[in-house]
Amino acid sequence: VQTCALPIWPPSTELPKPPVPYTPGWRFTAKSHTVPAPTPVVRNCCISSEDDRIERSQLSPVDRCLKHPPLPGKEGNDTVSLEIIDISKGGDGHNSQVFIVRLLDSKSRSDILPPQGARIVAKVYDPLYFNDDGGYLNPFLCIDQYYTHEANAYIALGEFQGRRIPRYYGSYSLNLSVSPVHTRTVRMILVEQIQGITMSDARPRDFSLSARQGLLKSI
């Protein structure tokens, strides 16, 4: 009987994480950021290496975030001050944190932002609360990929913003304090809030035949 050796994985339970900061009522300021080019997509590009899995078992999640900051890009001088109103998708174990925010103030040289007081959607790419599938995925590579691809997609599809896709209000950097002397950086995009139900909640039987035919025709 032949047997094969299975890879030795670190324990599936991670070291403790700090509470998720993205809660209703939280106010924060973010700085504009020019997104870098999309990261290459190749086979196993986001899979953890053996060194990654060893590191995961030895370092705390916060220490790993400090060791692996996001891709640099280019930081700008524009700022936005926001307040979280409602959570659409948040907490530990998500690929991103999505919430509704109110625009409290902005210092921007562009006119792409809505007026003060507007409700918009913030999407934060935070590797600390990423679902890494028990260590199988490298959260930092995944987050870099998700952020650079989504932000660049909005830019490339600029002519459709406000009609077929939400308006894109830019990408930003957010610094989160983890100790009296250390902060970690996460990336964020702001987009238009679209009223209505999500596609996952839509039930085909609730749409008329003509509406369903119109959807298929447009596709």
C-alpha cells in the first residue's frame, strides 16, 4: 500500500484580533491615494507559501499587517472626513468591509465628490479581517489584488459611471492606530450609493415578463 505525505498546516485557529473598528457612529479621515496598476493574475498568485503559513502561526495578525503593508501607489493631498451610518458587509471573515457613510467634510481639488452630507458607500480592503480560509490564502496578496483591480476597473469604465455602474469617487488611504507608536494602513474606495435591492436578494418571479425580457435583451 502506497501512502503520500500531506502538507503540515498550522493550527486553524488564529491568534486574537482587535475588535473591528468599522461600526456605526465611527468618524474618520482618509487621504486620497492613486491606485497602482492591477496586480498580475497568474496561477496560485494568492496562495500562501510554506513560509506564509509558518509566519501565520508565529506572528499575531496585527504584527503581520505591520510587516506587510499594502502596495504603495501614490498618496495625494486631498482628504475626506466620514461617519459610518450603516454596515452593509462587515466584521471578521470578509474579503472587504462595506458600509454606508455620510460625507462630513472634504478638502479636494476635484469636483467628483458629492456635496457635504451626502450618503455614499465606502469599501475598505483590510487584510486583518480577511477570510484566509484557514491560512490557505495569503490575505495581503489577495487584498492588493482586489483593491488594484476594482479601483482600476472603475477608472477604465468611467464613461458608464452614473448610468450602468455606480459613480466612483476615488481611492483613499486610511491609517488605523494599533499602539501608541504604530499605525497600519488600509485602502478604501468610495462609490455612489444605489437605492434598491441587491441582485442576490432579487427574485425573478417578482419581475414581470416584459421586465425579464428587457434585462435579457440589454445583456
